[in-house]
Amino acid sequence: MSFRKAILAFIASVAVLAASSCVDRGGEDLVVNITTSIGEEGIEFDMNAQDTVFTLTSNCDWTVEMEVENPWENEAEEFEQNPWLTVSPVSGEASEQPVTITVAADANTSDAAEITYDRAVIVYFRTDREQFASVRVFQEGQERKPNAADTISISELRQMAPVAQDSVVTITDPYIIKGVVVSSRDPQTVSNNNIYIQDGTEPHSGLLVYSSAFSSCNFGDEVEITITDGTLEYYFGQLEFKPASTDDVVVVGKQENPEAAEIEGASLVNGDYEGQYVKMYAQVVQGDLEKTMGDSPSIETEDGFSFLMYSRSNTPWAGEEVPQGAGTVYGLVGSYNGVYQLVPSRATDFEGMTESRFTGRPAVTTGEGQLSEDKSSMTVTGEYTYAGEAADVTEVGVAYKLVDAEEYTKVKAEKVESPFTVTIPLETGAYKYYAYVMIGEREYQGETLTVTNEETVLNVADVVAAILDGTVEDNASLASLGAYLQGIVAAGNQSANYNGKYSLVDGTGEEATGIVLYGMYDVELNPGDRVRINLANAAFDNYNNLREIKFNEGTDINAQVEVLESGVAFDVPELTVAELLSGDWQGQYVTVKNVRSAMDTLTAWTESGNSTNRNFTDGTDEFIVRTQSSADWAAENINPDVTADLSGVVEVFYDDIQMYAATYDDIKAFSVPAGDEPEEPVEPGEPVAVTIAEFLEAPVSADTWYQLTGTITRIEKEDYGNIYIEDETAEVYIYGLTATK
């Protein structure tokens, strides 16, 4: 890994650190603890010269290093020669007391005509061990740097994967990904130059990354990777990303204990958690109990799945006897030739497998709750079957909570038997509840159901208004607004360009009456379906300023969405480009009138198999049309000579308005199959002289040519030849009049 750093410490100080910085008075190694009072958001300065202070606590000697983030041209060299940021002090000794650190930034302004760019530096507080603390210091400029990259999630990057196993996709957009390393270098648990990173515990949040930069990356390192010009391909069936340069990988922090997603065997073997750190309840299969860890025994989970627990022969635990009991095991989800396996990253990952072995799991069923007549209580019946000894079952009952509450309350049934019945008290609101069975200290749950004793039904405008006025914040449950949301599906993934999403609208065609339903990969809906959505398991998600509704992890989404009727008509807003850009049309399916490609030549909808943005214009303003690589028309071209209407779902990405066409018909007027050239324009015959009113009433035709006579009242844009003319009957807008013929 190549770092461009300004090292602000004396060599003599470094020598002292190497000799004695991290030992206690008895000469023993310490567990390094170095932290700052600054959160993950870092420090932000405006363009003026200014400073701030924070505290650093470290039980080891430390020294400061600084690294320019994402340098533009020779920015890193200039910073090394003349740094705009100073840190004081630049080194310190181990202490139990916090040390005050001052950072001061010069003004990011210029008296000359040159533009100043946003800039950022990562300040590292390094010990002589791998552990360090870091703070990001950002200073505003007049503009973003030309090489500024937006952060996307690993899940979004995975969606750009090649379709075929032998294909390669090159990422051309200026993006970065951030994540924490969940594979280990010391001890080495994966192949050389490989690391696995994750940016969350949701499915599809992990990735194998290959680069020679990873010789020093270890478990828990937080990294930022520039993915521009890098490639996605498959390595023995596993998706792998290769950065274009070792300079594209930067270690920015450290997590001692990366979060593990709690899953079952089914989720591991189907690949949903490829490349992620997970935990599950498991045991080594009976036939492998005589093996060692280096023999890579098979383990089994209570839901009936088994798979390898793989350890390399050089790991410290390779010679150990396999765990004999059941318990929680941690590890990385790896894959070889499409077969998924669990790879422990640390010896502690399997030390919890010491409990009694299981003979199966109880199958628990949660019955539908029956509300009392006054809706002040609910009776729930649960059932279970269990293949083990009846005496193993120590408790049964029902757990419940208000949707927005943090913890469940348990109500134990009077007898340990199946079926069992429990009555729980209710306040007014929406509740979650499930039946449970206890075997020893381990709880087994039935399906979590929802119920409400209030019947509030919202429309889309209600939800959007609550988001806009701050009633609902990012990631907050929508159940606090009401029990259900009702709306009309306006568009979806009919032509593979809107994967996993639907446009939900009220159907009035007014502003702020649409929203995006996200994560709907297994839900089949059609435009015109009027649906009712149970909000008990739904939350608002602000995705780069886009309003989305997401369902909680593990929710059976199909069970939350009820189709009330189909074939419902709804109004589709017809907009000018100016109206599109100035209005709130998020999540709505709209038609933008009289636009054409902003390119002067035949241009492909997508490039190099990547999702691609193309600009369209009315001659005055431009907007983005985004096409995914999976779209039915991805391989076709855009005819630059066509002016027509274009339809699609409106989204925002930060400050940009963009549209996703939902069907081929939405863009058909512009699209030319690959290899076909647009036909030559038909030469005009004898024009028909008409008034402007007669012209506006005439049918659309490619064969009849008209002659209009009038007065130019306004020139909209000279470069595009856009003008208004009028006569005594009406006024008309003429587009693209760039030459006389």
C-alpha cells in the first residue's frame, strides 16, 4: 500500500518509541488503547483560517502522521512541502490522562482568479504497533475537486457485477467504497493479496478484494478504496474486485471487534452473506468429532444445513481438536467454486462451542392474535414440535412490544405444553409479537407478527409530508405515523432497469405524492396495482437524499404488501424540463415533454457493461437519464436527431435529478438497435401553409410539412435554435431551428 504522508515527528522520537513505548513496568506487552474525542464525522472547517481542539488518550507513546485524502494532481507533494494544516503537539508519551490536541487550518481562499477546491487530510496518531487513531480534517473550498468521488455501498458495487462468470466489468464512475476488514493477515486465514471487507450486516454487504496493497491489512482495519478504473470479475465463482492501483487503498481507522451478522445455515449456503463476518449457532457433525481444526470439519446448524469450517494449515489452531459441543461460532463467509464455507478469523471465533449438543430445534408457530372486543388485550396461541426430550423444554410463552419500543416483554404460559395460550394487555398502537420456546438458556422463536388496535391508513402524501417536516427521521419506523400505507404502483422493473424497486404514488399527479419502495426483489407487483402496506416493519431511508421505504431485515415483505385491486388508472404528470428540475417529483413516474439527447452523435445507453448516465435537454436545461447494465435496451444507441417525450421514475442522487425508464416504450422513440443507423430525414415536399392554430390541431405526421408565418416573440436559446412565434390565432414553440433551408 502506498501512502503519501507528511511525517511530522523527529526521528529521535521515533527511535525512542520503537524501544519502549508499549510495555508496562514489568516488561510485559500492553493491550494498546489509543482513542480521540472526535467521532467518525471528523472535523470540518469552512474556507477561513481557523482551529479547534480535541483530546487524545493513549497508553503508548505516539507520533503524528498526515496523509492527503484523494490528492488531485500534485496536491500531496505541495502539502508535504507547505502543509496547510498543523497539528500540535506532534508526538507524546503514554499517559492515563487525556492530551489536548490542536489542529489549525490556513485559509482556503485565493486572491488570484484560480479556483480553490475542497480538501481533506487524514491525521494519524500512530504507536509502534498496528493500533492507531485517526481524525479526518476537511476544509471547504469554492468547488469540489475534479477527482472527487462519491461513496457507494458494497451492495451497490455488487449490483454492477458481470453477468457471465468469464466476463470483466471496469468501473468508470468516480466512486469509493468504505468498509472494515474481516479477514485476518496475522494469523493468515486467506490467500496472499486477498482481503474481505464489509460495510454492514445486511445481506450482500461483503466483498473479496484483491491487491498487493494488502500485505499489511489485518482484521478490523477500516479502509477506503477508490474503485474508479478497477475491475469486477469472478474468482472460482466468487465476486472479486481489483483496484486499479495500490494507491487506491487507504487504511483510515481500526475496529477491535467488527460487527457480525447473526444468520442461520440457509443464509450461508445460498450466498447472501458472501464476504461478510457472521455468527451462528452450530456444532461439528458427529462424524467429524475426531478431526482437528486443520482438517476443516463440517459443521451443522439447527435449520438442517451443513458446510465446511475451513482453516488453513498454518493457522495457530490448525492442530487443535475440533469443538465437541454446540454454541455460537463466528467466521468469514468464503466460497470456492460456488460452495460456501465458514472461515474463522480468530481463535476466539469458535471458543463458545461448549454447550450441550443439539438433536434438532423446536419448530415454533405463532398464531394470529385475537383482539378483545374493546381492543385492550390480545390472546395468542402458540404451538411447537420438538424431536428431543420433552424435559428439555423449560418455558414457553409470547413476547410482545410496541413497534417503536426497544425491548420485548415476555409473558410466560402457565404450562409447558403445546399448544399454549397467553393473553397480553395492549395500549393503543401497533405491536410486534412472537411465540417462543426455551431449551435451557436458548430461545427459539416463531414468526414475528404485527397487529394494531388502531386503523389509521395513510396515503403517500401523508408519509412524504412527515418526512419533509422532520416528523420521521432517517431509519425511523413509519409505524408511528399509522398502521398502513395505501397507494398505486406506477412503475417497477418491467424491463430490468429498476431492480428491486417500485414507484408508489397517490395517483393525483401532484408534487410530493410519490415514494420509492426499496428491496422488493422477491415481490411481484404491476403498474396499476392498488396496494396496502403494513407499516409495522417499514422504515424511512434517506439514500443520498432519495426518499425510500425499506423493510426491516428478515421481514417477509410479501406478507406486508396486499394488492387491493389491479388495473387502477392514475395521473402521469407531464412536465417541461424546468418543471422536472424545480419540482418535488421524487418517486413518481412522469413524462418529460419535447426533449432530445444532449449529445450530437449516436451514443450508447450504457458503457462497458456499467450503469450509465446520459443527459437529455430541451435546449435550455438538462437532466440525467440513468440506464442500468441489465436494461433491455442497454446495448442500444441514442439517436441524437430525435425530439420526443421521455418517461420514467424520478430519483435524486445527492443534488442531481435523474430518471429511470421503466419500460422500453419509455425511451423507444430515441433508441436505435446496435448496428443500425438512424434513417436519413425525409426531404420535405411542398409545404402546406396553415395558421398556427391549425398547425396545433393537425395530427402528428412524418409525411406532411407545414409552412407557418408569424412574429418571433422570444428567443429561448440561440445555440439550439429554440424560438416562440405567434400569429393572430396562437403561439407555438419551435425547437432546433439552427439553419435555413
